[in-house]
Amino acid sequence: MVRYKIPLLLQCLTLLIPLNVYMWGNWLLVNLQWAFVRYQYTGLGSGFIPVNRDIDFILLGHTTGIHNILAVVFWTTGGILLLVAFFLTLIASLGEKAVPIRNASFLVFGAGLLFCLSALERFTAGFAIPLGIPLIFITGWITYRQQPEYDDDDDDAEDDDDGSHPESTPDPE
């Protein structure tokens, strides 16, 4: 049975649900954005834009302006942090290790903060509705609150010096 089932399911959910809806201008541009893809609707057409295309637009010079560039950088970094946190939680659930689950919670909090900053940078002339971003912070909190299980092996190593173990007592023979 998976020990960290709820944080693992919540982190899967944060990768699958739309995290942000935003509008620019007088409804000229409307976006629905997930962690690694966004759906963009304009008067000229609509379609899905993966995160790698956003990065290509910046590198090729099609996207300019510090606000747009920072929005893509924040969003991409937040998505990467969510993915790393998911893998750390998966490792923690399979290996019953406490350290990766705590590290994963900090990464989830950081991703939520970066997604908020991206929404602020993306549309300074419109509005943003953070649909899934509160779920990211809830996921980070639930992941952080998981009680780690500590192995009793460390306690046994400390007790070896007092001679209470049968291996450390000499045979009477």
C-alpha cells in the first residue's frame, strides 16, 4: 500500500487541472493555462500552445517585453518544480522515505508562488483568475503535514553502547 497516497494524487491533479484563466484587453485574448500547456482563444483563431513553443517564441524574438518573458520563465520554472515534486513524492511513497516528501512540499509551495508571479506578469492589462493555484498551496500544505516514519535502526545503533543487546554481552562459558 502506498503511504503517501493523498499527496501523490493531489500532485497528479495539479498537473492535470487548469491552473489559471486570464484575459487581456477587451476580451481580445483569453487563455486557459495548465502546468505545461495553455489553450489560447483570440479573434484570429484558437489552439493549444505547449510550454516549449512559448520558450521558442522568446528565443526566436517573436515574444518581446520583459513582462511576457518573465511570465514564461516563471510559468516554466513552476511547472518544472511541480514535476520534480511529483517524482520526489513518488520516490517517497515507493521507498517509504521521509526526506523526499518534505522536499517535495517546499517545491510545491515554490511552484505555486511562481505561478502567481507569472499571472501577475502575464497580463498587466487584463485580469487573471487563479483556478487551480489554491489547490497547489493546499497540496503543498498536505504534503508538508505528512508525518515521516523513522526507522528504528538508528535507535538500535545508539543503544549498542550500553550493553543491553545479547550480541554485546560475553558468553558465560
